[in-house]
Amino acid sequence: MTRGRRRSSRGAVLFAVLPCLVSLLGCIRAVDGVPTARPVESLPASAEELEPLIVTDLPSGLPRLPDEELDPPAGAKRAEDVAGYADDPARERDVLEGYGYRHGWERFWGNGSAPMTGVFVDQFDTRAGAGAYAEDLARNDAEHYDGVLVEDPPHLPGSCHLLTVEDPRPDAGLTGPAALVWCSHGVFSVGVTAVGSSVDDAEQEVRTVLDEQLERLPPR
């Protein structure tokens, strides 16, 4: 497997959709989600099979945002979609192939610029690919946002990386204090990002949502 530092940021996708949310609030409807956990007999063979395993409702009560109303749209993700977040999509596609990327799903909740929460679940051919992807994303986001990165933070699985940004730079694209966590879980990379009124609030949100998301995935 080819290792490479990724130039794009999945965490940044959350913050990229914030400006469009402000203009959409007058016309979009929150999506009422009902948890539909199902027994998992095998690994998802497509993004559509992965979708039922994604968190639907948040303990914080934030309304879910329709996938198609966001730019870029949330929902099903394939390698070409994720590669499109990078400055050089062709090179990024090669990097994703090195990780063994298969497919993923994104979902967002929010009321405007903040608070805002996003979940990113991506599936790979191997555990090693999922772990390398999560680690490289965390390091790239730490560099981009100039935040505080903690490897193996307390009270989270040992495969996790927690990034907090208390006072974001004006050019960082953040509308407030933020927390981002990236973990590997078997052949899955799981990311949760949140913008809140404080770093503590954002961190509590990502920890709570991460716990629920990991419980919905197949065992490691």
C-alpha cells in the first residue's frame, strides 16, 4: 500500500458547507431520522449498503440537513467524489487507491453557522488502509487549522486522533471553536467534526457522536 500525505481535508468539508447553509435556512427542512439499526452479517458492498449504518439522530438534538441541499452534496461518496476535494484530483485518486478506498458516506446536522456537526464514514480494503487514512487526515487537518492534535486521547479508542481548534484563524474557514476526531475501526475510517460555542462543547459533541457511530459498525 502506498502511503502519502493527503493534500485535501475531509474535515474541511463540514466548514465548506457552512456558508451555503446560511442562505439555505429559509428553504430547507430538517430530515426526521429514525434509527434503523440492523444486524450486520457482512461488510457493506456499496455506499448504499453502508448508509443504514450511519448515525441518524444526535443526542444534542441538532436537525439533520438534507444531503442534496449541501454543496458539495453529502451522502454517498466514491473515490472520485473524495478526490474532488483536493487541488489535484487525479493525484488524489491515486493516493486513495493506495489506501484501498472503497466507498463512504457523509451526513450533517446544524442550524446555521454554528453549532454544526458532520459524520464521515469510509470503508477500505484493509484495516491498515483505514488506519493510515485516518492518521494522515488528522495530521493534515492539524497542519491546516493550526490546532492541538492528541494521539490516542483519553476515553477514546486507541486508534483515534483528536484535534481541537480554540481560536481559529480568520482564513481557516471556521466559524467558531471546533473539534475533529478521526479513528480507524476495522476496515472503516470514522470522522466526526463539530463547531460549537466552545472547544469543550465541540469536543463533547464529537465524543458522544463517535461512540454512537462506532456502535453501529461491524465489530473490529
